Amino acid sequence: DSGVTQTPKHLITATGQRVTLRCSPRSGDLSVYWYQQSLDQGLQFLIQYYNGEERAKGNILERFSAQQFPDLHSELNLSSLELGDSALYFCASSVVGVGTDTQYFGPGTRLTVL
Amino acid sequence: QKEVEQDPGPLSVPEGAIVSLNCTYSNSAFQYFMWYRQYSRKGPELLMYTYSSGNKEDGRFTAQVDKSSKYISLFIRDSQPSDSATYLCAMSAGNQGGKLIFGQGTELSVKP
């Protein structure tokens, strides 16, 4: 158990809908990361937050947005969902959010868009 | 071309074999190199972390980084069935927060 929690574990929804994925980092970690894992693209970095502020951004679609709240939990919002958004979404956390940090991954949320 | 290339396998070896997993990369700014292990689409867990070129050993695992060739390796000695998993290399430049770029992952199966 990494100490990172993600809810829900599974999510099944329809195209065009909007969903919210939630992540609670390990105790003491200030930085949160979101990754998407699909069979064809592998594990891809989406976005990173540090203590409530955006720190780094990957190839995150405009339909996706995220934020980190004062209690350090984070939410990833996916809207206007398409079939291709079906994937595993992982949250990771680390202490200060720099390259030397160890990132601890949560168990993931499996999103299925029908 | 992807920044990080990794042969997806699958790789099947008998128990006790030495396993060699490799990644190549194109971005010379990468300074931090990691290997993660992932079981059955669960969350990846960190196995090895190396900064810049050199070797690092931890039990049955050895990580090597050759920055001049842009090539990293993970060796597993005396492989066990419990090592069966997907192994992902990951890299960070360090100047973009903690952003990690992952390889595609190599699926390893160790047969008893």
C-alpha cells in the first residue's frame, strides 16, 4: 500500500458525459501528479500540482482539468468524454515535487467510456 | 519518435535466469532514471532510482545508466516467478517539476 488513495476504483459512463476522479496524497506529500495509462500510449504524464499551484503540464487535453485543494487532495475533471478517453488514471504523490523525489502511485481509477 | 523507447516484449524466462531490460532515450536533459514495476494494471511501484551515469545495486536488482549512449538497463539476477510483472523505465529532466516520461513497459514472465 503506497499510502495514496484514489476514488472511485471503476467508473463506467457514456460519451459526452463529465466525471471527476479524486486523489488523496500520502501524509506529508505536497505534490500530486496525474497520469493516464492506455494500451496504445502507455503511461503518460498529464499534470502536476505542488501545494495548490500548477507546477508542470504534459499533453493534457483542454477537456481535462485538475486542481489541488488546501487540504492537498486533488481532483481530475474529464468532460465531453470520448471513447478514446477509456484508460487507467493514476495519481501519484511526492514530498516536494522535484526530479529527485520518489513518486508513489495510487491504485488507479479505471474509466470506461461507452 | 518517442522520447523514451522500450521493447514491450513479452519476455519469458525460466526461474533462476538473469533478466536484462533496456530503454533508450533521446532527450539529453534527462538526469534522473527510474525503474518501476507494475503488477496486473495496478499502481506502479518504484524499484530503482539512479542519478546520472553509473551503476546501482539493490539485492537481486542492478540498474545501469550510460548517458553517453542514452541507454539504461535493469538486470534481475536469480529471477523468481514473483518477478513476473511489467517493468517500466522512467526519466526526468529535473527542470520541469517532477514530470516523469515513461517507456512503454516490458512484460516479463518468469516460469517455474
